Amino acid sequence: MMSPVSGDDRPILIVTPRVPQERVGALAALAARAPVEVATFEARAPHFSPSVDDPGVPLHRLTQRRIARLAGEPGRWRAVVAGTAGRTALPGAWRAARQAGTPFVLWSALWHDPSSPTHLLGRPLLHRIVRDADAVAAYGSHVAAHARGLGARSVHVAPQAVDPAVWVDPPAARGADDETFRIVYVGRDAPGKGVEVLLVAWRQAKIHEAIGAELLLLGPPPAADGGLPGVRATGPVSPDEVRRRLDHADVLCVPSVRTRTFVEPWGLVCNEALHRGVPVLATDAVGAAAGGLVRDGRNGRVVPAGQPMDLARALTDLASDPVATRALGAAGRRDVAAFTFEAWADGMLAAVDSATRRSRDGW
């Protein structure tokens, strides 16, 4: 289906390192509205999920250098959309689109300025791209605010979402005799993820000693539990296992912290947990909290990043009032219902249409 705004049936080119499984549904929703093609390239960022072989839309697997050649084909693309990953892919796609007279949309996950030497060198160019882009499609309101602060001209939110076919079905029933209060962490044990802060908070909260609470680390290797009572680390697990564990959990904890190179852009596991009726305890360094999905006192708790005492207090509060904690989870299921692939596609297409009008009319 063509966009009702532009009537342009040329494909939108999306430049991204990979297409993980959680993006396939979003691309399908966008492709239902307008023709889409994807150009992928290899990047060294370890946090990327594996790419699928068939994303359901035409796929170009290229080196970063060849991205510019494809993006710069005159008249081929309705718009070029490029994410912020890739040392040369983003500037190459931007310059090529500009030279070809093709509308350019920056698909941004950034809500901070990384400060490593490499990032400092690249910052002036990145800021220039933000200001020059015909439109910006942002992960959430936090990213949108950052882009506007850098001078972006037309910013649209394309909210992060997960596949409802996987996460929205009724959670598995918990055994009537299972009264253990469980906190679950899902992710890697890596800088920026805050596992060390969580373990310090666990020791301070003492809720295992008080009520037999358990902390399950899904993803970190078994040695990551530090030998602490009530803590178990599993190593990597499948999405099905994550879903099963969430159905037996009382709280998802996302204790991310800021580093020189990383601040959590979103955290899709927050969407997943809320779909299962599990409230989220997140820090203010988590994009899903800064972007308005996880809301303190409504569907979870939000605490300052890197502060184990604040995290410990929140863990204690949640564990001491399981009825109120379940109410937070119920509110979360209602709140996350608006974060859909269709909403993402609507936001992305709004950015494309805005970029097309700006490029055409010169304003």
C-alpha cells in the first residue's frame, strides 16, 4: 500500500547493520504501507542480535563502503533511512543520498554523546548529519529530545516494539504453591549493563535472608552470580526460556549504567516483561524509562543509575508488597499495548513523508 501523503511507489532503502528477528515484524508493518528494501553490513558492535537470513523484504548484503554506491543511485529510492551504527555506512549513505538528491532520514537511537576518543573524533560529523537530515526517526521521546537539542529539523518518534504473537498471549499460570518472590535480569554481563551494581544492591537489600527471595540472571555465565545466596546465573537462554522465566517472575530488573561509549538505547526486554504482566525496575540510564514506557510508580520503578542503595530500596519495597507489585504489572500490560510494530511503521513513514516534502519544497 502506498503512502497516502506522497503517492511515491519507489522503495524506501533502510541501512542497518543487521536485521534481528525482533525487527522482522516492524519491517513487515512498514512494507504493508510502502515498498521497502534493506541494506545490511557487518559491524563489530557486540550487542547486536544475530541477523535473520530472510527479513521478508528485498535484502542487500554489502560492505560499508558499498552502501554509499547503492544509496546514491539517482532516482531509485523514495528515501534513504540510515541508523547511527557503522563507522562509514552512515556518513556514506548520507553523502550519497545528498549527492543523488534523495531525501535522507536519520534513524536514531542516541540520547547521549559517547566520549571515547573515536566517538569524540566523529562527533562533529554526527552532529552535522543530525542537523542536515531531512527528518529524524527516533527510538522514543528521549532520543527525539536529544536530536532536537542538536538542531534536528523534523523529528518523529518510531516507538520500539516486540512481536505480539510471541509476547501478548496469556502468561503461563504460576503454581498455587509457588510463593517465592523472584527478580529476573535478562542480558549480557557487559559494561553498561549494571550487573555488578545489581549484585551490590542484592547484598544490601537482604531480601533473600528475610523472605527467601531469588535473583535469576538470564544471560550472564554461571560464575557471574558471585556465589551470593539466592542468586543464580544461567548463561545464554532462548527467547522461549526468557518468556517462561518471566511468567514465574515478580519483577524484571534492568540496572543499566552510563559508560563512555554506551547508554542503553531502549531495552526491548522491558516491552517483553510488561506484555507478560511483570513490572520493571529500571534505572534512568535505560531508554525505555527515559522514553516513557517504564514509569515510576505506575508500571514499575525508576531509580538513579549506578546507585546500589537506591536499587536496594526499590527491591525491598517491591518484595514487601507483592499485591502492589502485581498491580504495577497489570498497569504495564495496558501501557505497553500502544507500543506496536504498526506504531513504529507509522512513525517511520511520517519521517519519510516529512523528509520527502522538505526535500521537494526546499524548506
